[in-house]
Amino acid sequence: MGGYSGQELTAIFVMQGFSGLSLFCVFLLMALGLAIIFGQMGVINMAHGEFLTLGAYITWLISELASTSPWLQQVYFPFAIVAAFAGAFLLGYIVERVMISRLYHRPLDTLLATWGLGLILQQIYRSTFGPREVSVGMPDWLMGSWAVNDMIDIPLNGLFVMAVTLIMTVGVVSMMYRSRWGIKLRATTQNRLMANAAGINTKRVDRFTFALGCGIAGVAGAAFTTIASTGPTTGSLYIVDTFLVVVFGGAASLLGTVVSAFGIAQSQSILEFFLSGSMAKVITLLVVVGILMFRPQGLFASKVRR
Amino acid sequence: MHDSTRKTPAWKRHLLAVALGTGLGFAGAAGAADHPTEKVSTTGLAVNDDTVKVGILHSITGTMAISETGSVEAEKLAIEQINAMGGVLGRKIEVIQEDGASDWPTFAEKSRKLLTQDKVAAVFGCWTSASRKAVLPVFEKENGLLYYPTFYEGLEQSKNVIYTGQEATQQNLAGLDWIAKEKDAKTYYLVGSDYIWPRTSNKIARKHIENVLGGEVIGEEYYPLGNTNFGSLINKIRLKKPDVVYASIVGGSNVAWWKQLKAAGITPERQTIVTISVTEDEVLGIGGENIAGYYSSMKYFQSLENDNNQAFVKAFKARWGEDSVIGDVTQAAYLGPWLWKAAVEKAGSFDVDAVAAASADIELETAPEGYVKVHENHHLWSKLRMGQWKADGQAEVVYESELIEPNPFPEGYQ
């Protein structure tokens, strides 16, 4: 890195740090929903990405409606996020009721069934919205960058995704550890029979938990329209990384998900800077595989009895 | 861009009668009576006194549907226009459409079905190089004829394929020459998605920059297909300040790349970027405001002002909806049926050997991109254009080269 001034290097250091942080937020936001569904319930939901896509399309639909008035265009986004959550939550609820609830003790069948569901949803999006990607009209306050000084530009959409991630994470953590539903969920996860015996309607807990995880995926989809593409297969861009983060973190641990998202995002971002994109991915995956060989239960294993 | 009106649903569009006699085409079609079936078809193709069957083989489902839809629309439009003019050798063209489903073995299987069961006289199809490589052995074994529309990496030539898009030297060299002169560029940064086409294109670009333009490549790197985070790459570009970034990022990654560039405060005034992977189709997803001011290097833009193109755009929109956009590959796909018709008429036969032999030197004065001519290596002579994107999703053509000879096996660039 010879030939660059100290000021330049500082600026790059700051922006590179930010870029790592925003990748962390992307990973965390998409992994949150899966951490609940896969981590707490043990359901391998291969259609998770398609719930994300649903959120993205709902955002797009609302942005199209809002594009009629410049004023609406500026304010629609928070409402789009709420709608994306509601839409994905609803679909998740129906899917749990119709499909997942019949497959709880058959994890491999769930894998296949949700994979099929994912394909069906993708094709439904393709037939409804067309195979081409759509462009979500962004309000002005989400476009461009915040110029801290001459050299440092912080992307506004990155800041926005960070804020959404923070709110969602705090929300999920407080729900899990500070609410009645959280107690019921943790009781169900730890010992379903005992939870049942204690009068917890575990079926209802399952249904709500699955729908909530899907709803969070919908929020992620809405937030990601600001930084990436919206198309029928958008969700599949994220699904592999999402599972990676959750598995690496330790399936049943929210803290593990956070730490693993941070670790993977930072190592990938730093390696990308010093090596190239493909090599960064290769090395990150090798490290993850290496660590999982020694700690098959992931970084943070919590003791779970099923 | 954000027009809320949507395309008419497919079933409705099909109800619209289509008889678009535009100014395209050659001299009036000869009647079938002048060309008895036993003479024009001696190898058992699906030709009778009234009709001739052809195949369309693209992905309607799966990840590639995003790109291939435009090609299907263009090929159907061309075939409908040819039929409205009386068909080929007095026979109406009948289309058998198969779905490659974004899956390369499926492409091979469907092409075998089209050639051996349906006995089609020609196939218009494929989009990715992977799908073309999968069907090539089938076309060579069954002696079929494929019209392939996509700009691609070159290094291929077959009697059984007519390449209507540009090969890599046609798409890269003239554009690099222009940008080097226009921006007085000395340093280049090459980025792409990690697969054969960007790598081959960049290999050619690098040789040209280093050996011909006397410039320097200060970075070359690839990101996995589907990568959605370009923060680190953008920081590197910001630090190294190349005169030109030369980009061939595709698919969903493409949208993330342009959106994040804009969000990082990079502007076309501060950073020149030339891409070889963005057509009007991609801009739909990227958003015109995110790419305005940057350049695309390819042979066709929807905004071309010649009469052929205006008629084509008008007909395309009348057939497929006012909101349709037409990208480089869509136009190249449109050429396929017309080039086939011209070759069949020149050969006086539907037989694949005769048509393939007659294809060399076929000229098309009516092509939307302007004049094209088939080279004996089965690629097209074509021009290279530089388009500068505008916020409305259309490009302004700022440079147009002379006709460039196709050279799929360029010496000194391997």
C-alpha cells in the first residue's frame, strides 16, 4: 500500500470498517429469522429465501403505489417494511399450518418439502411479477452517501440496513428473553413434553415461531431492496450464507448467530480487500469448515434436549 | 422507470391479432408451387407444402428466464413478421417452443427432441455459453442448425451454429480504444463475475491494454456469481483510483454493484466505468438513476436512430407491450429468423447443409442495428457502439465504430 498518504489510508480504514459492519448487518438480518426457525425449532427451511423475496416484492409493490406522489415517495419505506413483515408472517403462518406442522419429526422430508415450496414460490413470483428484475424507487434520504469529510463517504443505505438490523435484533432478543412467548418458546425447545404437560400449547408456539421467523425474513427482503436486486430468485442469493451463519454460530444460540455473522462478515470483507472476491470466499469457507470439524455443534452450543 | 402500469398478461397479448408488415424483409416471397417439397427438403425435415417447422429453445423458467424472455419475444416477433410477408419459400413458419429451464442437461435433451422427433429445420435458442456448449454436440451429431443470440467469449466455431451476437474481440477492442483516447486513460481495473465469459473477455482486454494501448492493468478480480456485497471492492477502487473500471458483473450481483457504487458516493464525474454486461434489460432492475453517466460497450442500443430500428422498436412494443425494453441480445435474437430466411432463399432449400453453406456472405440491410453480414466463420460483421446511460434507462450512443470483422480465435490474445 505504498504511495498513499496517511489521510487516505485512514479514510479507507474507516470505510473498510464500515463495509465490514454493513456486511455483518446483512448477514445478521437474514440469519435472525432462520436462527429462530432452524435454531429453535430444528426445521430446515429451504424456502427461507423466498420469504425474503416476498418481502422485497411487497416493498416494490408499495413503492410503485407511492410513486404517484413525490410526498408518498419520501415516506413510504417504513410502511413497506411493516407490510413486508405482515405479508411474510401471514404466508409463514399458512405454510406452517398446511405443511410444516405435518413434518415435525421428519427433518429430511421437511428439507425436501421446503425446497419444493421454494421452487414453487419462485415460479409464482416469476409468473406474477415477470422474470426480469424490478427496481424499487428509493426515497431521496436513502440514496447516496453521507460525506463525513473530503475523503470519507458513508453509504446511507448501509446505515439504514444497520438501523433495521439493530431494531430487529433488539426486538427478537427481548421477545425471546423478556416475554411470555419467549418463555414458552424456550420451554418448548428445551423439553416439548414437559412444556405440554405444563399447559403450554406447543402447537400454537410452533406456528407463531415459524411465522415470526418468516416475517423477519420479509423485513430483511424489504431492507435489502436498498442495496441489492429484486427478482424471483433474489432469495437464493442469500440462502447459503444464511445457513452458514446459523450453523457456524451454533444452531440454538442467538448470541452464536450474532458472533458468527460478525466473524464471517469481517473476515470476508478484510480478505476481499487484500485478496480478490472469489479467493476471499474460498478462504472464509475453508476456515469455517475447519472450525466446524473441531466444533461440530458450532461456536456456541447450548444444551438442548429434544 | 417506475411506471405502475404493467404488461398485458400473456394470454391477452396472444389474443391480439398480429400482422405487422413493417418495412423489413427481402423481395416478395415466392409461392410454394415454385419450390416443390421434395426439392427443398431431402433430409426428412418437417417441411410440407404449406408449413415448415422451427424450434425456439430458451429458458422460460428458472434463473435464466430473466435474460432469455426478451430473446423469445424477439424471435416470435420476427417469425410472425416473416409469416405475414408470406413465409419462407412459400411456407408458413410453425414454431415449436421448448423450455430449457435454466438447466444445461435439459437444453441438450430438448434440442435432441427438437431435432430427432420434431425434425425442425432450424432452432433459435440458448443464451448462456454453458447451454450452448451443452447442445453443441447434439447439433453437430444430428446435423441441426442453431441461431445463437448472445454476445459471448468466442473461441468457438461450428458449421451448425450461426452466432448473431458479438464475439469478445468485437465487443471489447474498439470500445477500449475509444475510452483510452476519450478519457486519456492509462490505468485500468478489471472486475467481473467468476465464470468463463468475464474471464475470457478480461483476458482479451488485458492483452489489448498492455500490448496495444500501452496502459496498465492495476487490478483484476472476480466475485462469485450472486455476490451481493461490493463494499471492499469499491474501497479498493477508491484507493487505487484507476482511470477506467472495466466491469463484466452479471445477474443479481450487477444490481448490487451499481446500487452500492452510487451509495458509496462514487459518481461518473469522478470515476469512469465501462461495462460490457449491462443492456436495457439489466437497467430495468438496476434503476436508471443508479447507472446514469456510465458507459456500456455493445453493438446495439434501443435508442439507435436509424429507420430500421425505429420500425423494429415500434413493432416490438405493439406486440409485447408499451413498457418493453430491447437490449443487445434481444435485437441479436431478432436477426436469427431473418438470417435463416435469407439463407434458405439463397440456397433454395431447407436442408441444413445447404443453408449452412449458403449462410456465408448473407447480408441484412434491414437489421435494427444497421447493416450486418455473415462471415464465413458464421459470426456477424457488426459495429461496436458506446452508450452512455441516462436516468430514464435509455442510452445515448456516443461512439460508433466501423464494421468489425468477427475473429473468434484472435491471435496474440490467447
